[in-house]
Amino acid sequence: MSDMIDSPNEGENAPEFTVSELSGVLKRMIECEFSHVRIRGEVGRVSRPGSGHLYFDLKDDKSVIASVTWKGQALKLATQPEEGLEVVATGKITTFAGQSRYQMVVSEMSVAGVGALMAQLEKRKKALEAEGLFDASLKRDIPYLPEIIGVITSSSGAVIRDILHRLSDRFPRKVIIWPVAVQGEKCAQDVAKAIDGFNSFTPGGAMPRPDLIIVARGGGSIEDLWGFNEEIVVRATVASNIPLISAVGHETDTTLIDYASDLRAPTPTAAAEYSVPVRADLMTWLSSMDERRLRSLSTSIEFKRQRLKDLSRGLPIPSELVAMQSQRLDMFSERLPRALKVVKDNKRAQLVQNSSGLRPQTLIGQVLQKNEMLERLFKNLNTNVKTSTDKARGKLDGLERIRQTLGYQATLRRGYAVVRDQDGQLVVTASSAKTKQKLEIEFKDGKLKV
């Protein structure tokens, strides 16, 4: 430190510092003395600027300490600061020379006590509930017998064994396990990613998409279960297109995923029971239903057989029905010859009456009359055609005279000429004629090359 301190002037015994030197000395002293401290206090104002750093206050009823968590560490905090939350913050005390103040650089943060956790949980629950994330209208029906069940839990421990064992006892199904951390800092991120991951599977693909998801873990303290209270887990649960059963903790434990899930199970074993029916009970029920079906079918057949017998008694004897129709046939067969004779006589009389108009003399007269009419029509046609032709020819001759009068040949006969270039295009001005190498002049009696 002696290299930064000027020697005192004569008559003075206090060394002189520059402002920066004094700030540096204070900074090193404070950081050396308070390099690792834990502070308990209530979170005051919280600021999250675009830089990604996290600024907040830690306070009690008398004092306030400005605090900061740098961008790289902010996302790793187990507990994110919320205004009014009582926390225990771990870090170091440093100074900020630009404003002559000190601040705490926080590297770890946890909620101070169960009471504070419960208060934070209740506040978060009300906020998410106000958004409608817990509405009953969002709940999906649990499939009666899913083909594939996705289980999100720790890969080791009694929970997964209990679920697999219970499913095997009740109704064996295909199970896909997505191992996650079920407590600690990684818990919420892992669970949310697992839910989104199952939803991203393609139905019928190499890794088939589950028909049902179970999120499970055993019991624990509120701190152990806190990952299932995080907002990211709640939103992933609500966004899931696959029905989801939550089985977190014991029956008395309640986390926010329980409110967002489609069905809450008190234990992981109960979640397995809610997922599938008991195969033996189902087989027994199907067997009883089959017996009831057979009894019902037999009773229905017997009832209809008796009904048929009762109705058949009211039917006439078939032989009597045939005999009656046979009698009617005999009666009609006797009346048929007489009816045919009457019809024949009537038709003959009509033929004789109508044949008077079919005599040869009458037909010849009609033919001659039609021939005379045809000759008259033919003569009229020739006359009309000649008249129309003469009129059209006269009109055509008049148009031809007009055409010749208006055509340029008539103009040539009056002493004019037509000038064309080597391509046959008309040349109408003297200036354009001078630019042509060859010209053709047409007179009334022929053409002249120039």
C-alpha cells in the first residue's frame, strides 16, 4: 500500500490519497473482510434490465442493502427473488466506486423458513389461478386403457418400482421412463423439458408418443417438493396435449402441478391404479356381460318363438287360401272365351268401318293431288331463286364498280404513280426516297425499276 501513498508534507503526519486510490483500498478491505456472508432479509424492489443482470434490495425494518446477481448466475439461483419474499442470500460484499456505495453480489438464494415458502406458494398460486391455468375446462379425460404410459420421475428409487409393479399387477402396459431430478435446482427445468419432450414424440414413430403421462416422486419437505411449484412446470403441464396425472409426495402434500394436472393421485402407486383398470376384474366383468348377453338372447328368442306360435293361430289354413283362389281362376277361365269373342267382333266391325277410306281410287286421287302441289312449289322455288340471284348479282356489280373507282389503279390512270422500295414498302416522302438504294415506280401500264 506504500506505493500508492504520497509522503506527508513537512509539518503533516497524514498521507494523501487520490479518490480512486481510496476507493480501491476500501474495496479490497471490504471484499477481504466480507468475502463470504449470508444475509437474511426481505426482498424489496426487483429489477431485471435487458442486460440479464438481476438487481434487488435486501431489507429489514431498519436497513436496506443493494444487491446484484450477474447474468451468468441469475438463471442458476434456486429461488428467484420476488418482492416481499423472505430469503437467505449468500455472496460477498463489494463496493461500487461510481456511486460511493457498497452492495452485495449474491451467488445463492433460498427461501427463509417454511412460513416464507408457504407465503410465496400461496401468492404464486393466486397469480396462476387468476390466469385461468387451473380452470376445470382445461382438464382432459384420462384414457380408460392407454397403450403407452410415459413416467417422469427419478430413474432410481422406490417410486418407479412401485409404479411398474402396480401396473404389472393390474394391467401390463408399455412404459417409457424419462428420468429427471426430482428435487434441487434442476428439478423444475428437467420436469418441464420431459413433459414437452413426450408431447414432441410422433404417434406411431420409432419412439411412440405416450397416451398418458405420470409425473411422480415420493414424499418430502416443502423444500424438497419445491421444484413442482415452479411456474415453468405449471405452464408445461397446462400446455401438454397428453393427459397428465400428478403424483407428487404423500396424500397430504399439495403442489401447484396438482392444480394444473388433469388428475391428482395421492401417491405414485395410486397414479398407477388410476391409469389402468384391473385386468382380472375386467375379464370377470366381460365374462359376466357375456353370460348376461347369452341369457338375454336366449330369453328374447324364446319370447319371439312363443309370440310366433300365438300369431300363427290367427292365420287361415293355407289350403283354404289356395282353394279360394283356385275357384276364382275357374270362374275367370269360363268367362274368358266369351269375352275374347266379343272383343274380336268389335275389332272386326271397326276395321270394316275404317276400311272405306283405303280404296285404290281414293289413294290414287290423293297421290295426283300431292304431285300437282309439288310441281307448283318447284316452279315457285325456281322463280324465287332466279329473282334473288339476279338481285344479288346486280348488287355485286355495283360494289365492283365502286371498288375499281376507289382503288389505286384508277388513281394511276389519272396520271399518278406509286413508289416502293426494294422491300416493297411504300415511299411517300422525298427525304425517305433519297435514303433508298433502289426504287420501283408503278404506272398505270406497268412498273419501272430505278
